[in-house]
Amino acid sequence: MFSNWPILMAGGQETGGGGYFTIVWFGLIFVLMYLLLIRPQRKKQKEHQNLLSELKKGDKVVTSGGMFGVIFAIDEDRGRVVLKIGGDVKMEFLKSSIAAKVES
């Protein structure tokens, strides 16, 4: 009497062939996530790496904390830059904290 209980709860119909649809659905979700999230993030990360590799003494930059300055020195070994903030004020920052170059 209760052996057909799951079928009765499902509306009296057995479902079949749903495995392929599920695999395709997850595949589409993965492709969508790659195109919307992963790919743009990698592109942005690559652009930032190019910016950091092209830095040179005298470039005007802004840090991720919002501090503006001119590059006074670059220490590639330690991954740091010295920014001249104004007058004789010089501060040391991690090279990775440089957010962008500033045009004049």
C-alpha cells in the first residue's frame, strides 16, 4: 500500500533523464560565472601588475589609501617604494599598495 508513496508525492509521475539537464545547467552556470566574475578580475589583476612593473622614479602616483606622492625610490628586492609627499616628507609604502598613476 505504501510502496508507491514517493511516486504519489511527486504527482504520480516518474521523472527520468534529468541528469543530463543538470550537468548542462551546472556547466552553463560555471561559464556564466567565469565570464562575469573570474575573467574581469584576472584582467584587472594583470593590468595592475603591468602598472607596478612600469613604475619609475618621478612618477606621480596615488596609493590605495588615497595618499598622493611622487616616487622617490624603488626597492625591488623588498617590494617597497619611497614616496615624496611634499617638501622633505618621504614615506615608505609597499609597492602593491600603489593604486594608479596620476596625470599631472
